[in-house]
Amino acid sequence: MLQRARELGDTIRKSKEVHIVTHIDADGITAGAIASETLQRLGKEYSIECVKQLDELILKRLTNENHELVWFTDLGSSISMEYPGINKIITDHHACEEDSNLPFHLNPHLFGFDGSYDISGAGATYLVSKSIDEKNIDLSALAVVGACGDLQDRRFCKLQGTNRRILADGKKAGVIQNKLDIRYFGRETRPMYKLLQYSDDPFIPGLSRREDACVSFLQDLNIRCKDGDCWRKWIDLNKEERQKIISSIVQMLLTKGFGHKITCRIIGEIYILSKEKPGTELHDAKEFATLLNSTARYGKYEVGLNVCLGDRGKWLQKAQNLLGGHRRNLVEGLQFAKEEKIQKRTFLQFFHAGEGIRDTIIGIVTNMMLNSEEVDSSLPLIGFANTENGDVKVSARTTQAFVDKGLDLSSALRNAAKQLNGVGGGHNIAAGATIPKGKEEEFLEILEKEIKNQLDL
């Protein structure tokens, strides 16, 4: 894989003009930023665009634009064997076909690694950047943000595999730190009761989704919720207060019958960007990733890109403004999904949001739903949402237990969508597809057969 990265680095050096095409999520934005900064440091002429997916219109346009080199980051594996009219390199991590192991294609799956947790799209792009110049190891911080945005730390409660080599580069460059702490989202910016209210991995019965209960819980532990008029955050607590909260949550989970394996997920590795201001969205890798998701998923990729490239003025302010809207949309989307009846079938369950949830965040909402107490996690969850151009976006999420049994949502969705003239792919535990409107029932029937065959049921 490192040799392939060096080969792609050589291709970049020989090119005068490069066009970057990247994905709309946090991993895609950080990948695009790493590619942009790498090219800028080389003095190359470059341009960049961010897309939801690579459809026929985009690919035909890229062919006609006749760029000297197109660099696909965090996407592109699905077209690696096609479109010879596009001179391309690909740094991606989504599941791909074995026969797509071509000289211009860098993907961990081609080298025996799992792209769902070993390395992200930003990480694959970083390997090329580092191969070009060792000084680019400072960009490792963005690769870690991309990996966290892609939930690559979820399986083991810490980054593993090639991601740890990238983390080591970041520590060497002095741009990132890792330590053990509570894994719940919002350590830097959320009031303590909000951190508990939105806890979901693991879900805390009696606290999660219950604001008043979370405030009472803290008060019962004699932990101040406020300093003056300011709500206290996790980073404001002292060691004893943190230990008291964690011990109480552990006791609650064990009392409710949660096993040791699930309870231990409260604590894990967290990643701090050393050069960023404490108490901001940029200081914690997961919160940084959420900030980026609030930009490109709403058509404002240039905002997130400029934040990644170091702007701490107007672009950061725009990103923070967008973040507020993103949080509201997620809360409303989750509520909308809960009000929709989850329909169970033999091998999966699903809900259809229609126009009620943006197609660009249906995957996030589906993941949140699967981790909520309202949904039976013993079946994969499928979320549908209508797109602006009249198609239907499909997002699928499952648990590690199903993956361990042999379920691969990426191939299942890809095969099912292909039979309906759609496209699909992703990872074994989380995947997506786009299909023609009105084909949802047919898609579910095909997908159930795929899941049944994979699990040998």
C-alpha cells in the first residue's frame, strides 16, 4: 500500500494541473483539504469540487473537461475500471472489486486491509501526501479527523491499524494527542447535561434523551451544573468529578443488565488537536468532524475546506453558524424518524423519510436511530429519503455482531441497486445507495435475499 502511495505521488509530481473530486462528508472534506494543501505546497495548479456521488452526468462532464489529472479522494473506487477518458488517481477506502487493483488505485481493500476501520479516505490521501514530502506529516491531524468522522474508532473504541501509524506521525509533528476519556460526543462544547442527554454508545437507560433526568442525575452527585451563568462542560470538571460520573453510569448500566463488554465502551481513546483552542469545536477530532459535516452536506463545502486549510476568521464563523442549523436538522430528523413507523421484515427493518429528512443526512439519522432505544438492533436498519433530482437515497446501518456473522452491507446494497439501474456501496457495517423513485419495495425484496444469502439462512 505504501509503495502504491509512492507511485501515485510520482504521478502527481509529473502533472502540472490537478483537479480534485471529493466526497461531501467529513472524511471527504479532510481528504480534499490534504490533497489541496499537498498540491499547493508543490506549487501545482489545482481545482477542487465536492460531490454526493459519482453519477453519469458528473463523469461525462469530467471526461469533457479534459483535466490533465483528476484526483478522486474518498470516492472513485466504483469507477476504477471504467471511464478511460479520465486520467485519474484514486485514494479511497470503500469496498471495491478485487479486479480493480490498478496502478492508479490506492485502496486498503486491495492490500488486505479493512477500509471500515484500518484507514479512511483522508488517511489514504495522507499516505500519498507523506510520500511526496515527509514534511507533510503535519497533515496527519486532518487524516485523524477524517477517520473519526468516518467512525473508524467505533469498533475498538480507538483507532487501529494504519490509522495508528498516522496518529504516531501526528504526535511526532506535535499536532495531535491521544488519551483515554469518556467517549460521549461533546466533551469540549456541550453542557454536561447535554453530553449525557445525547449519549448513545452505549445508550444509558433513564438518562439518554431525557434532559431533566440528566440535570437531576448531576445534582444528585453534587456536581455543579453551572459556574455563574455558564454551563459547565466535561472539560471543566476535575478528575474526581469525572470519575464520580463515570462510576455512576457504569453502575447504572450493570444494574440494568448491560454486560461488561458494552459497559466498557463508555471509556475509549479521544483525539485532541494540539494547536487548536480548548473548548472549541476544533480541539476535539470528533467535534471537528461534525463541524465539517455541517458544511458540505448543505452545499457549502468551501466553508469546511477553508477551515481545514487554516482559516480561523470568517470561514470558521460561517462553519459555526452552519453547525447550529445542522444540529437542529439532526434533532428534527431524529424526531421525524421516530414518528415514522419502523417497518420490520424478516431480515431487515426500514423507514421512509420522504421529504422529511435531507438525503445528505439520512445516513447520520439512520445511524442515530439504530443506536436508540426505539429500534431493535437485532436487524439491519434501512433509511430512505427523496433526493432533489427525483431519486431515492438509501442508507443502511447494522451492528458489528452482524458483520462478524458475515454480513456485508456494501456488497448487498451495491448488488441490489445495480439490478434497479442504481448505484451503491460503502462499508460492511454502513453503506448507501441511490435508486429510482418507486423502486423501494423491489429494492427491499432484493436486499433481503442478499442478506439471507450472506448469512446463509
